[in-house]
Amino acid sequence: MPTDRKEALTVLLERLTPDQRLATEHLNGSAVVAAAAGGGKTRVLSLRIWSLIDLHGVDPTRVGACAFSRDAAKEISTRLEGYGLPKTLRVGTVHSIAYEILRSSPTSYGGLYNVDEKGELYRTLQDILSREIKDDDLNPDRMERIIGLVKAEGYPAAGPGAQQAEPALERFLYGLTKSHSLAQVALKAYRLYETARVQKRLMSYDDMLLGAAIALDHEPTVRELWVKRFDHVLADEAQDLSAVQWRILKVLAEEAQSFMAIGDLAQSIYAFRGANPKTFLEFSTTSKSIYKISKNFRSATSICRAASMVIAGKSWNLSGALVPRDDAPAGEIHFETFPDSDRESTAVVEKIQSLLAAGVPAQEMAILYRLTVLLNGVETALLSAQVPYLVRSGQIFYDRKEVKDLLAYLVVATCRDPDGKAARRVANVPFRYLGRVFLDAVEQRAARKGVAFLDALETSSPPKIYHRRSVREFMSIIKAANHLVAEGRNAADVLRLVVDQTGYVKWLTKHQGEGDGGENAARVTSVHELIRIAEHFETADVLLDYVDQFRKAAPGARKKAAKVAAVTLSTIHSFKGLERSHVFLIGASEGVMPLWNSEDVDEERRLFYVAVTRAKEYLWISGPSRTATETGLRSLNASRFVGEAGIFESEDEGSSFHSRCSSPASLQSGSSVNGHDSDVRTR
């Protein structure tokens, strides 16, 4: 490596593709770099910064680079430090810049407030909804998500700009709630929440962004300071930025010599966090320059072509079809369906074992899933096979709140609750107005009389009628479940009775929030998945024994994986930006991918695209033909995206699957992916 820094830069620039080189040479005006998956966008961004400093004499302190996440910002900083560039370079997240903006104006919206790190704002919201709103359709989790999305769009509840934005805010709330009346209730809750938040002098990370945007728009001294702060502004992963983040960046770039937004709309998968890919698309139509980087340096030819077919013809596909590198291998794509998720998981782990035996390192393999509930099957199979695994995202299935609730009912019904903890856990689940104060009194009564908590609860005679009614209802469910246990009924039968008589699924859907990235669907799905698992156990006692064993084994396996080479398990969202030589995408069935109730199929398609483009050499895609979903156990077809990728199922029952990377209209049975026969079949 040459010792002179400028000479070293010249060598690296000469190794770039023509498209990459053009992007690094951009000097004036606005620009979009549409960098496809595996296109080396971080390298392009880093080398452009280096070029600005060493080839064009730009002061390092006059360059501002923003990344979507801390990890991305750290990666960019590490590269720049490796190039020998000064640490005075400003590389950080938009949140970090927003915080600096607020600090530059202590009198601005949120300027002197403390960041809420202890959940105080959530408890405030709970109190407001219970005391002031009292609307069953607006639970704390759902309202918290609505507030986050409202602030991501840049709508304040009060203060500068609030009155002008109110009509747009009302329309936005209607779009979220699909109800004019509920939108008005949400608006009232938002205003009450903001009043309480300001009184407490607290702010969330969403407030940090919105506060900075308001300060830039309505405080001339703040705006003047920051529009002159940078000569060159760069935004990485621009497709994942929210409207309010774009608002901040555009002010920073207002008087800058250049503003470059780098991203890939085909990988925009964070709408549930407020990401607004439309803003990036609009920016691309008004930018002075647009640089398209379509060459993929990561994946095999067959994988590039399959991924390209999934997003072909979409207006948001700015970079076009992926072009594999000149020396890219043919690669292999395997697609298979299974009768259920248990057999799918077993087959995946068997394949992993064969790859390990063939010398493929465990750390070069990853299992990806759309919902965290899908983790359970593969984790169980890996534990059984003693294959080390590392979980990036997803808690142990039996530690999920909804699963622990239902298992607690089984513990009570099987008389395995000597300390009364399980009974206390579920006495008010679903909500029965048997709150903490009431249950504390029952616990104290049990201690005084030396009886079990459940006995003390049943024989209690609370003065309030609704308490007495709730106790009777709860005890009726427990006795009915206990009766099935005494009859030796299947564990699934007992769970079905509990779910039906408690109305648990309806309560979970209504009162536990919408979640992020499909996690509410995962909550409900996990209920049905537990029932599906329970069908394999003769009695509730046997199921509980198994769960106890699993809970003891799984944490140790996860902890051990941090010290050895291990297979990675991750949601697709958490694995974005990463890659492995061998990738297994499970649960590729309609209803799961895309989610059956998804309002944005294109975002689901992009999620599939992200999963496919994580693979370098080998891609396994599979799905069960029957599995637990948000609506119960269902028979499922293969995901439509599999067909869009050139892999499809013949209409003849029991026939093979085939793959071909050409136009969907020309798909024919018996074809191949780039001349390499795909191993596709059904079991």
C-alpha cells in the first residue's frame, strides 16, 4: 500500500467501477446515488469524503455525513480513520445532529429537556388514556406507535407551526386509524400527552428530531447557524429516513456546495418506524445528478437474477437490475415446501449439518425469518442437533409474554403452582379489573390463613360487585381447564379452552398494540403456534415438563454461541446490511411473507428482496404448507414472491418446483437458474 495518502486514494479510486467513480467525483449541487444491494455504497461514500478532503482541499470540519443507525455511522468512521483522515470529520446519526441543534438553542422546543430513558413517558401515556380518553380501541401501545409516526412526519401538537399543520395532521391520523372519530380521539390524546411531556420536561428520540426541525424552521438564529455549518452534506441509507429527518437535512444542505443522498429504495423496509421512501424518490426527480450503481459484488449470478426479478418494473427500483461481478459463480438456489414448520426446521438443520460436514464454517450460515415467532422451530431443531447458534433478534419462544400467560394457565390448571405466582400472573389476564391492590390483598389473606393463593382468591368476598363477578369468571375457567386435565386430555385441548373462554386472542389484538414490523401479528401467531406445538403432547403436564427443559437448555446454548463459531438466527429486518455465504429463508408462505393483512405489499416484496440479497453463494427458501398464522392454523401456498423470483409451483398436485431467471411470462416447467439447475421439490 503506498505511504502517501493522496497516492493511496488514487489507487483505490482506480479500482472502482465507472459508476462508482462518477459518484465519488461529484462536487457541486444535489445528487442521488442509487446503489443496489451489494453495490459498495459505504465504500463510495467514504471515498467521496476522502476525495473532497485530499483532492479538492475541503476542510474536514465542513463535511457532514449522516447515517441511519449508530452501527452504520461507526462503520463509516472506522473506514475514514483507516484511511488516515482526521477525527474532526462529522459522522453521526441524524439524531445526534438533532441533539446538537437543540443544544445550540436552549429556548427551543425541547431544548433543555431530559431524554426519557426509564419509560416515564409511556406511563404518562397510560395514565392519560385511562383517566382522560377511556377508548378501548386506543391502547397505550397503539397510541405510542401513532405518536411516533406523527412525529416522524413532523406534526407538532402545539407551539410553532401546529395550527397550520392541523388539517394535514387530522388527515394523517385518519389514514392511521381508518376512522374519523378515532382520529379525533387520537388527536386529543396526542395533545394531552404533549402537555404532560412538556410539564415533565422530558423528550423521546422522536421529540429530538421534531424539536430540531421546529427550531430550524422557527428560530432564525438557530437556522442561520446551521445552514452555514457544512459545505458538503452526505446522507447514507437515505431510503430509511423519515420526513422530519429529511426536513433537517435539507436545511443543513440549504447553502451547502453539495448534498448527496445515498440509498436503495429496493431496500426500504422500515415504514413501521416512520421511514418515508417517497421523499427519497421525489428528491431523485429534482436532483442535479443521479448516479446508478447496479453492479453487485456480493452474490452469485443466479441470486442476483432472482432478486432482480422480484423488483423488476417497480418505479422505486432506481438502480435497475442487479449486475453480478464478472467472476461471480453460478450459485445455487434451493426451494422446498414442507407439510409443517416442524419438518421445515428439521430439514434446514439437516442441511446445515451436511454443510458443516463439508467444511462450510458455521459463521458463514444464517437462518432468516419474517416474524420472531418463526424462530422457535429452528432453535428447537438446532438445540436437538447440538449445532451452535447465535440469535441476533428474537427472544426464546416460551419467554414471550403471551406464551408465558397461557402456560401460566396450564400451571394453575395442573396444580403446579404452590407459591401462587402463576395464578396471580393470569388472574387479571385478560383484564378483569382485578388490579394490583386487589391481588395484594388476596396474597396477604392467603399468607394470614396459611392457604394457597387460588383458595384465598376463590373464598374472597370483595365488596365491589365487579370484583366478585371477575373472580367467579376466572375460577370458572380454571375449574373447566382442571377438569380437562383430570380427564387426561391433550395439552392443546386445554389451551384451546383457555383461549376460547378468556377471549385471549381478541384481547391481545385489541389491547396489546400493533407492534413493529409485524410483531403484533407475531403475538397472535404465537398463541396459535403454542396450540400447534401442544398437539404433540399427550397432556398439559408433559408439555410443561418439556418447556421447563427447553428454558434451561436454550439460554445456555445462546450464551455458549458467543464464544464459538455459530449459525446466525435473525429477523430479516435485523440482518439488513449483513451477508453470509449460505442463507436460509424460512416461512416463505402466503400469509407470512407477505403478511396476510399487510397494507403495503411492496414493502413486503422489498423485505423478501433484502433477504435474498444477503446470500453470497447458496440460497435456501422454504415454507410450510400448513402452519400457525395470525388467524389460526391455516393451509398456505408458497409466497407469491417465490414465483416473482422465477421459482414457482406447478399446478399439478405433488409435482416438482422449478426455477428460471427470465421474464415471469416465459416461465416453463423444467427450466433452470442461469443454467444451474435449482434443487426445488416438495416433501
